[in-house]
Amino acid sequence: MTPEQTQFFRDRGYHCLRGFYGQATMEPLRRHVLDELKRLRIWASGRKLSRTLDDIPHFQQIGRLAQMVHKPRDFQNRLIAPELVAAMCALAGTELVSAQDAQWLLSLPHQADWSLSGLNWHVDVDGGAQAKRLPGVQAFVLLDDVAPRGGATLAIAGSHRDPGVRTWLQQGGDAGQQLRARGLELLEMSGQGGDVYLMDMRLVHTPSINAAKVPRMMATARYFAST
Ligand SMILES: O=C(O)CCC(=O)C(=O)O
């Protein structure tokens, strides 16, 4: 990591590694997800096979799919290479330890019109922006291409330095307008299969609507500061 990259991570709370993994690494994982969705009779050949998840709210579907879709053997190691952990530690400026097994972040297509309203803004650590020190780094791996508005995780860059952001986001209202008014950057973790986003775990983030025609295929792993 260059000094500029670590400074950017400190200021904005994220770093994107474009093309970190090649297709040879991502394709078997992508294929595995597609095979699983077919086995579960949820999705195949570009169309929905059943209405199994239709009654579950969009964002709860993500958790449900994470439970239903089996993980391949050695998932964590296939998803998080030692070089990626080294990059995370370099950005964090400290040693990091794996907090829990890697998880799928999958969502079905055509959920609804894309919107910044009604999202589930949250942080996964106590205190959020109140925490003085970085509690950990979360990696988001794109297993397949994820188009803008295709269900990528959204985060507010710099929200680890601003305790007010989560409060006003959770109050509802027009998040897009509020962000523009405050000059805050909305980070949409879209891109190509093999891209990886690293996020300070104090950033306020949310699942988003998948308005695209294909399932959103990402996975995530959390690493906590060891001291
Ligand atoms: O993109 C998603 O499904 C949301 C991810 C998320 O909120 C999390 O991993 O904490």
C-alpha cells in the first residue's frame, strides 16, 4: 500500500482493489453459486424457478440465501488470500484476525425499482463512528460483475468520522438529497468479478435493491483488530 492509499483509507474508510482476483479464481465460485441456486430450484438459465422467497422482504432474502446456499469446501481461504489479509493489515496499520467465517451476499434480480429510500443502514460494530480506533476491516469480494443498481452493498464514505450520519439516515427521508447537501460520497460497491472492496467497519452501510436482470453475487469476511 502506498502512503496515499493508506491516507485515503483513513479519511474515507474504504479502498477498492480492482481486479484483485482473476477469473480463474472467481469462476468456480460463481459456478458453484449458480449450481446451488439451480439445486434449490430458485434460479437457472436466466429465470426464476419458484416463488420460494417471494414472501420474504428483499433484505431478509439475503440472509435466507446465505443459509440455504451451501459453501464450498475451504470457502474462507478461497475467498480471502493471504495477500488480501496483508493488504487489510497494511491499511489498518495493525494485525487483524478473522472474526467469523466468510458469508455469501447474494440477492435475486428484479427486486424492485432502485431507490435510496427504505434501506437498512447500520454498522456491525459497537459504537460505530463513536469508536476512536478502527475496530476491524470487512472485505467485500465481487464473485461476478455487479452493475450499478445491481444490488451491491452501499456505504457512506467518511461516515466513520461523523457520528451524526447514521442517526439521520435511520430517520428516513430522502437519503440521496441529504448526502448531496452534506457533500458525502455514496460508495456503491459495484464493479467486475474479482474486484474487492475493503471497508473500515465503522462505516455506515446497507444492502441495496437489485434492480438488474441477474443475481448479485458477492461474499464478505470480517477481520478484527487484534489489540
Ligand atoms: O450487501 C449486503 O447484502 C449487505 C452487507 C452488509 O450489510 C454486511 O455484510 O454487514
